[in-house]
Amino acid sequence: MKLLSFNIQNYRSIINSGWTYLAYDNITALIGQNESGKTSVLEALRSFYEDKISDDVLRSDLTFPTVSCSFDIEDRKIFDLLNPRLLPDQLKKILENKKEITLSREWNQKKSSTIKIIDQDVLEYFETREKEKKELETRVQQEINKILERVEVILKDMELAEHDKQEAKDQLNKWYQKRDEAKKARRKAKKNDEKIMTQQEFESTQKICSQKEEEFNKKVKAYEDIKIQLQDISEKSSICKSCNEFIERVEQADKELKKVYSTLKDAEHIFEICSNEKEKKAAYQRLQSVRFEYSQAVKSYNELKEESSLQKVIASRVFDGQKFKIAEEEARMTSEKQKKYYKIEDIGKELFKHIPIFEFFEDFSSLLPNKIDLEDLLTENQGAEGYKAAQNFLRIAGLDAEFFREKNHRILKQKIENLNSDITINFQDYWRQNVGKDNKIKLNFELEHYDYTVPEKSGKPYLEFWIKDQQERLYPKQRSRGVRWFLSFYLELKATARQNSVDRVLLIDEPGLSLHARAQEDVLKVFEDLKDSMQIVYSTHSPHLVDINKLYRILAVQRTDENVENSDTIILDAKSLHSASLDTLSPIYSLMGTRLNEQ
């Protein structure tokens, strides 16, 4: 992959850099005054890669940084970087022909970050899915409210129907009693006209009883109809209640999460202010305990939230006519399938594994030691003084552990002498400075063994390094700051360039400050030689580190108001250099001035 461009937001003086493109030929120079924000650009890129920020990068308004980078995936296919089986078909179609990807790292209050892909079409896909999910949940919640309201109405209707039914039954029983009394009176009647009267009374009550029976049966039917309505809606009602219960549980979990988070911040504060060792240890144990409690609260909240969403999906299926068991089974199967798919953050994490290594070159982190035990090199003891520089030296020489297992001491010495000659010639191609008229320095290393003066290591081999000229043979630490810096720089870049299997972006802040003007041009020569094997982004004030024939490599960094120290940083590309201030462009003007008579 190749870094194409970056966008930095809310990082020190940079509110929004906008999308800034690097030079196509892998060398990009940041020019600008002191305090313009050049180092902030380099450190923001390092933060993007290392996922680290400190309080001093935060702006005064306490907004948190976001750093985004766009990459060319070159000849690689996106499915070499992502597992297509973990992508839904629609997203697969969006990604399959991509030649560029954009990743964004955003920090939060806990100074932790998330990285995700932010390509517009990918964002739209996930935003659409999220919108559909929210619309579904909103629609389901509205339906839940309607159903529960309908249930409430049915229950009230049922209560009234039951009351009417009971009232009709009581009336019917009352008339049944009157009919029975009329029947008895008719049997007891002896006189003819008494019999006629009691018969009429009986027939009248019998008729009313028939009417009351009809009314009662109507009330019973009305009640049974309402009961059937309740039974029909009972499954939906049950899932509605379940959904609302989960909503309440999620709200409760959210309150608990906020409470634990507050406790966590208090525990962090107490730990930070503790000065007594015993109190600090106790505060740390407390902090660890609260962190665990917080992680469990987050887990519980997320699980409940997920289950709450699933319940609404089940509800939507039930509302569409599916039986609950079928709806639940299918919804859970779909959910499990979707869990296996990449989330937007998962895609970001997977792609991040394949981006170039961003390395921030530190002065003298690769300083060659005077000597180093061979055992430390063979066992990769990174704690040994000068280990990295010695490894860089041997990597440039093309040496590995097998080289030092040569048993013939004379052959080994001869091989080392030949290598010293090759390394010196290579180094002199870049370091063109002379000590005197023709006296160039040479790099040497030798294999020696400890003698009796170091009894604990007597007989053990070590490598000894020298920087020689015609007059003196000196250890690296005895040479000038400029020579030491350039040697450190040379070893680091040349060794890094040999690791061709991994793409790299080298970030360098103010290279060669301690170097003579011609030596600074040698730095630029190293960049030119290595640009095909790595990308280089560096900041400089020096006209000798800018190629006047390649101004497209320049990014001008300056404040919106150069008279106000806390104004915002802006970045101008080569096409916008006419907008940069005279002070920002001073390296270019100096260069043009010094070479004007050569044109």
C-alpha cells in the first residue's frame, strides 16, 4: 500500500488540514516557520499509526483528534486484504473494484480510539443499514404502542361486556323466578276466571323470559367476540410487553453504566494524585477493580441493547403474520449470520493490518556503539547499547548469524576486511565531506575477543566499530555531532530500505540541523536514492533540503495569522504556494537566490 493523502483534525494547532496529498514520487517536504505546525503534522501521522495521544496534543476546547489517511492498494485486490465470506453481497459489490481506501482514527475522552473505513460508498452502505434498523425499530415501537392501546381498549370493552352479560343474566334469572311463581299460581287456581288470569300472567312472563334469554345470548356473544379479539392479539401483546421490558432494562443498564463510569473517573483521579507509594498501590488495585466492573457493565449494556433490537425484529415478523416461534427462530438465525459479518470498525482494523509501517526517525536512536557483544546480536538482545544501530550496520553489510560461525579465523578476518571496503565505498557515495583536502572518513568493524582484563567475558567475541580517516582511528562516540547524526540517519534508512517486503512511511523532523550545507544536500541525496523503497515525509527550514526543480514535493505549513501564536494551522500544497507568506517560503527564496547566477 502507498500513503496518498491525509486529513488531520483537532490536533494541537490544526483544526482541519483538509485533504492534503503527498508527492507522487515518495518525497514530501514540509516547510514553514517555527511553531507553524510542521511537527504536529508528523506526530499526527505517527499517532494515527501507533494509536497514541497525550494531553499536550489536545486543543484548549478539549475536542479530540481525528486523523484520516487515504491509501493506494496498488495491484492488490481488496479481497486479498478482507475475507469476502465475512462481507454481505451488497457490500462485496461496493468493495470489489476499489483501488483506494481511506481509514480514519478518532479518539475519545478515554484517549482510546476507533479506526474505521470512511470511503463514502461504504459509509453510505452502513448508514443505510443503520437507518433501516432505526426505521424498523421506530415503526415497530409505534405498532407496539398501538397494539398495547388496542389491548387496553379491548380489556375495557371486555369488562363492560362482562358487566352487561352479568346484568342480563341477573335479569333473566329474575324473570325466570317470576315465571316459576306464575306457573305455581296457575296450578293452584281453582276458579275459572282465576285460572284465566294466572294463565295470562304465566304467558306474559314466559314471553319476557324469551326476550331476556335473547338479550342474554347477545351479551354472551358480544363478550365471546371480545374474548376472541383478545386471544387473537395476545401473541402480539406478549411480544410487545417483552419489547418494552427490554427497553426498560436497557435504560437501567445505561444508568448503571454511567454510574460506574463516574466511579472509574474518580478512581483514575485518585490514582493520579496519590504520591505515597502505599496509597498509590491501593489506588491502583482499586482502579483495576473498577475498570473490570466498568468492562462488565459495558458488556451487559451491549448484550441487553442487542437483545432489545432483536426482540423488535421478532416483533416485526409477528406483526407481519408469522407465528412467534418461527419468527424468533428466523430472526435469531439472521442475527447470528450478521454477527459474523464485518462491522465498519472491523473492516478498518483488518485493512489497518496491511497499511505501511509509519516510522518516526529519532535522532541518535540508531547511534552506532563503540562495541557490542556478539552474543547480544545473535540472541537479539534489544536492551544492549547500540543494538539497533549494530543490527542496521550488519543488515547493510548483508550479514547474518551464520557469517560469524566461520571457524577459520583468517578467512573471517579477510571477509570482514572486504566488507569494510564495500561499506565505506557505499557510505562515501552519500557522505561527500572531506577532512582536509582528500581525507575521507571510512567505516570499519572488527571481530575481537575479550582478554583477561575482563575476566567474566574472557574469550568471548565482540564487534568493535571505528570511524577512521588518514590521521585518526576513533570510536563513533568520539566523532562530531554532524558525523554521528548522518551515520545514524544513513544506517537507519539504508537498513529500512533493505526490508523490501514491508511498505514504510518514514517521518523525519528537521533532518540534518547539525550538518554543513553540503552535508544537508547529502541527506537529500539519500532520500533520492531510497524513494523507490519507502515514502519519506520530512520537515525543514533549510534551502539545501529542498530541490528547486521539484517544487511539487512541497507542502507549506503556516498559521492563518502568523502574528497570533495560537491561530490555526493551514497546509498549502504546491499549487497554492502563491498564498503562502514570505517567511514560510524563505527556504525557496533563499535557494532561488543562491542559484540565480547559475540559471
